[in-house]
Amino acid sequence: MSQPQKVQTAITPTRAENYAEWYQQVVRAAELAEASDVRGCMVIKPWGYALWENMQRSLDRMFKDTGHRNAYFPLFIPLSYLEKEAEHVEGFAKECAVVTHHRLEPGKKADGRIGLVPAGELQEPLIVRPTSETIIGASFAKWVQSYRDLPLLINQWANVVRWEMRTRLFLRTAEFLWQEGHTAHATQAEAEEETAKMLAVYADFAENWMAMPVAFGSKTAAERFPGAVETFCIEAFMQDRKSLQAGTSHFLGQNFAKASDIKFLDQNSTLQHAWTTSWGVSTRLIGGMIMTHADDDGMVLPPRLAPAHIVILPVLRDPEKAPMVLEWCRKLQKELGQIDYYGRKIEVELDARDLGGGDKVWQWIKKGVPIRLEIGPRDIEKDSVFMARRDKGPKEKLGVARSEFIATVGAILDEMQKAMYDKAHAHRAAHTKSITTEADFRAFFTPSRPVQENEAAEIHGGFAIAAYNGDAALEARIKDELGVTVRCIPNEGSFGYDASPANCIFTGAPNARRVIWAKSY
Amino acid sequence: MSQPQKVQTAITPTRAENYAEWYQQVVRAAELAEASDVRGCMVIKPWGYALWENMQRSLDRMFKDTGHRNAYFPLFIPLSYLEKEAEHVEGFAKECAVVTHHRLEPGKKADGRIGLVPAGELQEPLIVRPTSETIIGASFAKWVQSYRDLPLLINQWANVVRWEMRTRLFLRTAEFLWQEGHTAHATQAEAEEETAKMLAVYADFAENWMAMPVAFGSKTAAERFPGAVETFCIEAFMQDRKSLQAGTSHFLGQNFAKASDIKFLDQNSTLQHAWTTSWGVSTRLIGGMIMTHADDDGMVLPPRLAPAHIVILPVLRDPEKAPMVLEWCRKLQKELGQIDYYGRKIEVELDARDLGGGDKVWQWIKKGVPIRLEIGPRDIEKDSVFMARRDKGPKEKLGVARSEFIATVGAILDEMQKAMYDKAHAHRAAHTKSITTEADFRAFFTPSRPVQENEAAEIHGGFAIAAYNGDAALEARIKDELGVTVRCIPNEGSFGYDASPANCIFTGAPNARRVIWAKSY
């Protein structure tokens, strides 16, 4: 036990040094995920998957509370289904994994070697679902006959595949996990209400569970889901001042109902097409959580979603006292594990590995566990614990009586959750600017000095709230010149919403809408 | 409300008339699943998926209680990975969905029309995972360096694809949902212990949650998982007297560790290959549940896994009293919904649809909900409910005081769970025969009269417990002649275990092991 300890410290590089590389290193050091040998596909490691399970549990409860039921539809979509909605196939055709054969047999490979090669060619290729509107639409067409069958409110938890050319763990991967809600309604108004309701659920989840402030509103046509009449989104503000589209809710009108032939007899016995919606969030949210909360020491987890709320690190240097220390810690673990916290019990890891104390502490800091308890014989003598909070500096520790800690742990976690939200909120506020001239707009998004690729936050400007006349060509030109797009036309009640009259800052056109512009992921 | 009611009654055909068709009709009438237009892929409908979610929740808790953590690995397996383990690829090559292209572009289709065709050919084809030993092995090889990293205990919930030629809802589908446990250990003994432990978890789940009695033991070489050293299984007994392999646990030895290069430094700093296991159950279990419990009226759900324990059917014929009846029912629903039952709350559906009472009752009978409560103004006057249990006849109803029902509902459900298990257990006992001569064996599995395809139970014999010398050629011949195989070499403690000396009933060889023979799914 007197061996020198190889204490691993903070993340290299820091955010300021190289933000993109910092992100990858946080994902790695926190053991959230890693790249696989399969192009663009990630392995979600246990700590990352437990986080996703907690997110799923909270979201799933919200979906069920709003009347939705889960179901499961085929992974494969016949090519002819995808072709049914013209804009839809246009949007996804360039990034599809295509199944063309259904077995392997010995043969000559592309490189001339003998080995197994695809055989049993399919008459019609199958697409690995990039999203399921068309395959779920085929079921809806069977399930919906009468107005009595509506609304039909379905959600699916699934994997989807989009063959992205540039991938990045969680943020953009070829395969990702998500949920996709699909609903059908008798009227336009009901479908629009559903679209708005689920957008509100996403905003609630992002803010109150992930501690990630979001703006919410509609997308411009350029950013719309292929085939949708209107796309709504939640947009989160990352530490490098870029925006992240964190969830979308689509009003699909009757486009997909017509493509899939979802029809019903209304109360007057008239045959009508249904009105449909779809909405989804994905493992991308984990990327957003990292870029909202992580720091130069690694991950920082919002307590309400953390796979473990607390880690107990027993000090076992004295072999005589080690069994007593361990037993005391196990008892504490058990007692804490009986406390309710946001729909589950407080989860406590006890790390008794034979590993240097400094290594251990840093591993848990990097993993982002909210509370660390270091407990040795002297703490036990005083019936107290030595507590460190992940949202404070790594050396800031506090002795607390055991009973007091047990009585206040829920409140401490709540305080951390709130502090994380407030910090992110303040960061967004500090880098959001109301802009009224094109010159100011350009300056806001233009670095004042030459910058290197991946250089830190300040080069990206932030959220610019600026009035815009809605012209698509203008938006395309701004995107081209500055890499900046309209992230969101805020809804009433959203951050950035302002309905007072304004002139377009680019054209001077009157009655322009104030929208949120930013660079984005 | 005086319209004639179109009352749908029992399943057509009955089990005795056409067992295979009866099965399909139960799945359909219970709204558990349906076929999709994608060959061999099913749609799991909300009632079926909720059942799967309950099964997942119980199993997941058991996996976590035995130290396993969930993670997620890529859907796609490079062909070269699959080729690493010779027996493994041999076992799966004939039924693989193969991804060969990564986009679509306009071109000439096979039928001469112009449309989208596969483009962007991959250098190496990707296989949609039929099982994940090889892709998970690649991660394990990175994660395992030292004995300190072992045991590595991972589980994955996922979809898998096997291009089966003859499919059947739940029992055999091209895509299915499952969990696959994958573990790595430092010693053979530990890996063997893990294999046995998870087999016991499966048996526990089948018997105590699904109310489905199982025998458990090892497979003969012919039925072994491709690449495994030994495969263990749980085998359930269906109402048509066939056996269903309901779960498997594989001891993989060092085969996959060698194929994937999973090596560790042991305590003596010697580099060794790890010992691995894998184990899985799938949505096939739902097929087993149906064929164990469903009757000629439709599905019968074991209370511990039922998506809803109770359905309340308010009698709303009198429009003046309807609001009062509804409110009374809602209050009851809420109160019942606060009662704990096996890790969740009692779940209560309130079916207030404007639909004939007879139709409604039969829909819920077919869905298999354990308890139906019919409640009208007169019941409310007496502060009582009219209760029907799914395991009794459809007309057997009982008036119970509201307070008594609330106080005893948990006990009633427990009683039903036990009754279902006992009934299945008795059915298996009635059709299990200890057989000591080949003539008796052949007679047991040979119908006494000409039978039609899919005809009922009695043609399949049942479980024959018969001593066998272990010769693979003999087993192959019996399979060929009678369609009967060794389902399981029972472990100590299993149904059918008998270690007393016996001679092979086919060859007379001494010291033969008594094994379970049956026809199977």
C-alpha cells in the first residue's frame, strides 16, 4: 500500500485548448461509450447505458402519462415503402444501410480470396430503418378504420441507422438508439395539439431532468423533417456556444396518411385521411448533457439521471481496520439505498477495489458521480463521513455527521441539480445577444483573430436573437457565408420569444419575426 | 343501447380442431402481435409489448441482482468477425441478413423500371447480428487486460435477425427481441458456475413469473449452440405435448476468447485466454406463455406479468346514472392502483368505450386480463363489485364487497398465479412417461390412427423419460424417423432427473443416462 500512486488528473486537452478533442476524452474517461470497428457504430458502455436507461425510464413515464403506449415494428423497411413519400425518401436515400441478401455461402471475395460471400439476393432490397413513419404507417392503415380508433398514440424504443459520413460519439453515429412517437388523429387541430404537447414534454425533460435549458419553437423549411408540414424542436446551448437540436416533434399533416393510406370513417360516415405526427429524442441527448455540464475534470451528471448518486470510497490502508471500515460502509450503502429519489432509490456504489486512492477518486470524478464519500477509521470514530460534491472543486471536502448526511442527501442532490441548471442558464444568457443590424450580426459570429480548428468557445458567438423576414434564399446565404442558421423560431413562453414589431435586420422588411440564430451541431 | 349486440365468442378453431391455427388466432384475438409485410418480421402490438416490458423488468432485476450490467453493442457485424469462429459461422451463415450498400440512388431496377437502387457498395459486407458473441468479443478484448478486470458481466437487450424460412409469430420470426448475456471469467470453474447460475435464473423466471414449469439441463451435441462447449436449456411443456426450448445458457470454454483474442494477465503475470459464457431468452417466451396457458376462449395471462391485472367494465346503460357509475369506477381504479404487487402497482384498465357489453367482455377475455369487474348502479348501491376470474369459466361471476375485494385482490391474483402453474404442472405430469423399451418409445410417439396436419395434442406423445447411451448417430436416426429429439439431459433438481443405473432403451448399453425426449418447436 506504500507504492507510489499513479494519480490520473483532469482531462487533456481542456475545453479551451481543443473543445472537440476534450469532448472525445470526456466520453472516454467517463467510460460512457467508445467507437467500434464497425464504421460509425458506437459501443455504449455500462455507465453510459445506465444513464440512457434512466433517461428512458423518465421519458417513458411521461409518454405513458400522456396516454401513449409502446409497441414494436420491423427493423427493415421495404424500399417501396420508403419511396411512398417523395420528400421523405429524398431526405434519407443518401444514408441508408441496404440489405440485399439473406445468406452467406462460400465463394470468391472482392479481393480474390475464397471465403463467405453474400447469397440469396432479395427481390426487393430492405432498408434498415432510418426512421419508421412508413413502416408504422402500414400498420396504422390496418388499425384505423373508424373515428373510434382515433387518436392512436404509439411510441417505439428502437435502434435506427443513418449512414452518416462524419460521425462523433453520441452526437452523430450511424446506429443510434432513440424513441419515436407516432400518432394518428381525426382532425388537424388534434394532431397539432399533440405535436405541441410532446414538444412541451421534451422541454420539461431537458430542463427538469437533464438540467439543460432549451429554447423551443418551430424550424424553418430548410431544417424541416423530410415530409413534415412543420417541425418543432428543442434547442440547447452548448459550452462552446453552438446550438444542439435536442429533440423534434413533427406535424405531418396528411402527407404520410396519404402515402400509407391511413383512412377512417368519421362520425358522418365520410372516409377521411388521418392527420399524423411523429416525435423523437435519441442518445444524442447524452452528447448534449456532456457539452452542457462536463468540465475540465470530466463528466458532471445531473443527479436525477445519474446511474449512481453516490460513491463510497472506503479508506482501507490499515489491514486490521479494513473489515470494520468495509462493514460500516456497506451498512451506510444499504441505508442510503432505501431513500426514494425521483422515482427510484438513491443508488450507491461502494468502490472497494484494490487500487490507489487517488486513481479511484479521479475515476469517479471523471465519471461525474454527484457525491463522493471518503470514509476511513477516523471518520467512523466520529460517526461522520467526508463528502465531496462533483459540482465543487475536486479538493473541496466537508466532514458531515452520518445522520445529518442521511437526512439531507436528497436536498443536497436537489441543490446540485438546480445549481447545474442555473450555471447552464447563466452561460446561455451571457452569450445570447439581441442584434438589430447585419453588421453586428456578422461581427457576433466572426472571430476577432485567426483561430485554429476546434479552438474554444469564444469563436462561435452564441445565440443571436435577430429579426428575419423568413426568406429561404437569405437563410441559405447566411449559412453559406457564416455557417449560421435559424435554430428556432421561438414559441410563446420560450427563451428568445419576443413578438413585438421588428424589421428584418438583413432586408429591413417590416413585421419580421425575431428568431434564434446560431452555429450548430 | 337496445341495439342487438354482436357478441364475439371463443377462438375458432379450438385447440382440438387445429392447434396451429388456434395459436395464430389467440395471438390475433389477444392483440399481441401481427405479421408485417416484411417477410418474417412481426409487429408487436401494445398489449404484447407491455407484456414483454413486464418480462424485461423482472428479468432485468434478476440480472442486476446477480451482478450484471447492461450495455449496447453494434447492430452490424463485419463478415470477417463472424468468420472467426468456425462452428459459429457454419451455424449462422445460412440465415443472415446481409448489408452490402450504404445508400440509394436512381437507377434501373430488377424489373426494368426506373427507381431507387442500392449504391455505395461496402468493401466488406455487414451482417445484421444473429447473436453478438463476436462483436461483443471485440470489445471484451479491449476491456480485459488483467485478472482485476474479471469477471466481466454484461447483458444486452436488443433486436436480432435470423432469416428463418418458416416463421411463426413469437415462436420463430426473422427479427426478434431478446437479451443476450455475455460474460468473461478468469477460470473454467467460474465460467461454468455462471452458466449454471443464469440457467437457474431462467428456470426461476419461467416457473415463478410465467407460471410455466420447466425442465432444465444440458443439450446433446446436436442441439448445441454453434461454437459452445456445452449448452444448457430450460424446456417447457406445451399443451400439444411438444417441448419448447425457452432459454439457453452456453459455456463457451475458450473458443470465443481465442477467436476474439480476449486475454488477461493472471496473478502470476501469465497471459491467459479468458473463459466466456453467453445466455439468452427472447420474445419466443411469449409464444411459450400462450401455448402453456391460453384456452379456447383466448389468452390467459399470469398475474405477475399481465399488462393489466384488472379491467373495470362500467355498466352505463342508464344515461342518468352513467356519470355517477363512471366516477365510482374511477375512484376504485385509483385506489386499486395504489396497491403494490410484485415490484409494481396493481394496474387497472377502465373500459368506458361506447361498445356493446358482450363485445367488451369477450375482448378482455381474449386478451387474458386476470380479473374483470362489471360494475353497475345496483352494485354501487350495495357498495360491491361483480368479479369474474379469467381462470374460471366466462360466466362464473361473484358479487364481492368493495372493501373485501380491495383487501384480498393480491391474494386472489396469487391464487390465480398458483392455479395456472399447478394446471400446467399437472398437464406435463399427465403426459410424461418413463419408458424402458424402444417399442414403447415408438408407440408413445406414434399416433394410433391417421391424423391431419396440425391436429391436436394427443398425436405428439409428450415427454418420454428414457435412458440413452449418448450416441449422436442414434439420436439423428430417431429424429429422422419419429421427429423426436433429446430435449434435455436433466440436471440434478430438475423435473425428469433420475441418476439411478439404467440401460439404453435402444442399444441395451449399461450406465445410460435418463434423458427427456420429445417433439419440439
